[in-house]
Amino acid sequence: MNTRDSTPRRDSIRARGATAARLPVAAVQPSLAPIDAAPSFKHKAYAALKNAIVAMDIYRSRDDIRLDERKLAQDFGISRTPVREAMAQLESEGFVRSVPRRGIYVVRKTKSEVIEMINAWAALESMAARLVTQNATAEEIAALRKMFTTFEGDEVRAHLDEYSEVNIEFHQTIIKLSGNRVLIEMAENLFTHMRMIRRKTIVEKDRVDRSIRDHIKIIEALEARDTNRAEVLVRDHALGLADHVKQYADYLD
């Protein structure tokens, strides 16, 4: 073969190779099917069961609380499969436990577990308070004060159940007003556990009176945009609950 004839051919091959190298390679994508936007039976069962567990006063008695999967499915009017799936999710979140050959039971946290949760909550809520002083509007902070305008003097003890709910809403609102989505998501599941223990402890000893005093001080610090003081007050308020549990909550042992 004539070398002069082969040279253009080699140049053509190299040119095609260079062009191919510059062509974009399609990224590998997962094969996805359309999904139904409506909540599934599993999610509905999960939400209903979680709300029911949170509404229980599970620390009032030491008796085990057993959940009957078959009866729950009948009550919901659905098959047992979504109920079983909902139970699995609740177990992963620490609300129920599965005991082989016995069934599903609502979880009561031990005293040490409750104290650990409160300590973690103290860290999250105190940071949230710090962010509230920097990000929340005056109107949003003023709404915190309005929560307690109906509870003065003997009104608190006369309406303990109502105050308990306002107390829980107060702490939940501080988290939301932080404006930090990561913090809010981290606190969500923990707060559900905290809700159950706060409902039990608010009626013990002098917790109601102390709660009112602490909340007013916290609100004043938030209104003044006193970042460091708000952070310290919120943290100490939560740690005060941990001290109370450690000293008085023998029913958790």
C-alpha cells in the first residue's frame, strides 16, 4: 500500500475518534414508574397509630399496652399488611416494640433514656432560641406571650390539661420559629417523645409554677433579642426537667 494513501485514512480515523470522545455520555438514570400522590393505607395507619400512642398517658401505669394487629386492621377497615408496615415504621422510631410470639407493645422509655432525650432536646431548643432572636419577627415572638395571657394565678391549676397543651405548643413553636429546616426535622421525632413525658411531669411538684416563670423569662429575652440569655434560659429550662425526672420520676424505673 502507498504510505501517502494511508496517511489521510489514519487522520480520518483519529478525527472520528476525537469527535466521539467529545460526545456527551448519557447519565445512567433509575427506571421510575408514576406514583399515586394520595396517601397510602400504610401512611394513614401510621399517622393514626402514632397520634393514638401520643394521646395515651402511657406513664400513668406500669401495665403493658399491647396492640392487636388484627383488631387494628378491623377498626381501620383495611387489611393487616399496611398495619404491619406502619408498626414496623413506629418500631424503627422507638414507639413500639415487637416481642416474638407475644405481639406488639407500646414502648415506655426508661428514666435514663428519658434523661438522654431531654438533654438532646435542650441542645436543639437552645440553638433554636438563639436563631429565633436573629430570625423571627416581632409579631411571631409576641404570639408566644399571647399563649399565656389566659393563665394567671389559680387559672393555671384550674385548667391543667389545657395549660399542658399550651406548654407543649410553646416549645414546639420555638423550634419552628428558628427557621432552620434541618433543626426542625431533627427535633420532630424527638419532640413526639418529649410531648408524652411533658404531659406527665407538668402536674408534678412545682412544675407548673416553675414552667410559667421560666416561660415569661424566655419570652422577655426573645423580645429583647438577647441571644445569649435566651439560649441559656431555654437550655436551663429543659435541663431543669431532666433534674426533675432524675429526682422524682421513679415510675420510669
